[in-house]
Amino acid sequence: MDSTRDIEGISALADPLRRDVYQYVIGQRTPVSRDQAATALGVPKHQASFHLDRLEQAGLLAAEYVRLTGRTGPGAGRPAKVYRRCPEEVAVSLPARQYELAGEILAGAVDEAMAANAPVRETLGAVATRRGVELAASTPPGASPIETATCAVRTLGYEPRPVEDRVVMDNCPFHALTKDHAALVCGLNHALLGGLCDSLGGLTAVLEPGPDRCCVVIEPAD
């Protein structure tokens, strides 16, 4: 996507309702129809349609036509237009990536490992865990551990989604690094969220890679 398209994509989110529409669509596991978006956001269908199409034009959403009933042939009805997150990223991605945080953790781990003549990978886990502990210390009191953890990871660019008593993340804030360094990034993620969960108490971070989501899942501790 070129810079002009990047700018168009970001400017499309200046409208508050359009941002809500975008956040709703990317938060769903399956493509969203105009009726679904309108119902979820409590707005007229024509208004939801307008914002969905604007987001498609800006390159933030991709669209296709499907028969929601699953039927085919005569009497199956007209296909409905549905929307999903565009697979391409704009230069300023939403949610925000955290490559600066990854760089800080990695650089800190290298420095500590060199000073102590210790293995870098083990030191990386310790440094990332400390950052998770610091994150937990910065969270406001009063909420349950799972609610606090959900809010905390959202500030780092994760997209937390409750699944029964667990929280899965539909987004990795270090996504681009996983292409060539998946094991390293997953270890960083695990240690970072593990430090957060251990500090909050009652939670554990489980390394559980899955398609189209972060490799770590947060769940109640045994």
C-alpha cells in the first residue's frame, strides 16, 4: 500500500462512529454484514453501510458477497456484502504495533547478557518478565485480575477477546518480527505476559500458538 493510500486509511478513522465501526469489524472472527454492524452499534443500516464502504475505499476493510443463509440456487436470496479486516497494513497500523518496546526489551537483554556473560535467550525472558511486572504495577486497582489484565494488554496493542474464562489475543504487537523470528518473539510475549499475570495473581500466561492470533493465552491459574 503506497503512502497516499496510507494517509487515506488513517484519515478515514477521524470520524468517531467510523472508528467504532472499524473496531467492531476487526473484533469479530467472521466477516460482518451491514445488518450486523448496524445492530451492534445501534445505528440505522444506511449509516452503517456508509461507514463500512468508506473504510473499504480507504483500504482498511476488504469486502465480499456471500449468501448468509448458506443456501444456493433459486429462492436462496441475494448475496449480502460482508466486511473483514484488510490483510494489508497501513503505515500507522491499528491497533498500534510496539516495535519500539520489542527493541527496548531485546537491547536490554543483550546488554545484560554481555555484562554477565549469560545466554541471551534466558536473559531476554528475565527482562521481558520484569517489563510485565512493571506493567502490572502501573494498572489501577479495583478491578478483577482478568479485567485488569485485559485492559493492560490492550494498551500494548494486543486485541484481547474473552473466550469462556480465558483471554485470547487476536493481534500480536510485534507481528512483523514473527516472520523471521517467531520463536524469539513468542518467548518474549510469553515472558512479558507471564510477568503481568504472576504480578496480578490468579492468572497464568500459557504458550498456545494458534492461527490468526497471538501465541499466548491468559487463563486462571490452577
